[in-house]
Amino acid sequence: MESDADFHVAALAQSKVSVCCGQKMIQKGVDYGGIVEGYSPESIKIAGGRFIRERGSALK
């Protein structure tokens, strides 16, 4: 996911997502993923942790 629309749909559907940076999964703050709790142009909140949105990063 990259766009605000993607994050909005995931938040409404309470989709479980995982955080990735390039090809590597990031385990910090998110065990095997979590529910999208909120987002802004700068970051996304998943399972109580905030992750910076930047090019080259993606959520699955």
C-alpha cells in the first residue's frame, strides 16, 4: 500500500498489515502485523506503533 486511499480502505476494513522496507520485513513494534489504526501524509499507525511513510517503503 502506498496511497492515502489504500490506507483509508485498510483502516475501515480493519485489515491486518505488515511493514516492509524494500524486500525486508520490519518486526519492530509489529509482531506479525497489525490493524491500521490511523495514517497521515507523514506516517501510519499500526498496532500502536508509528511508521514513517517514505518512498521505497511499502506495507503489505
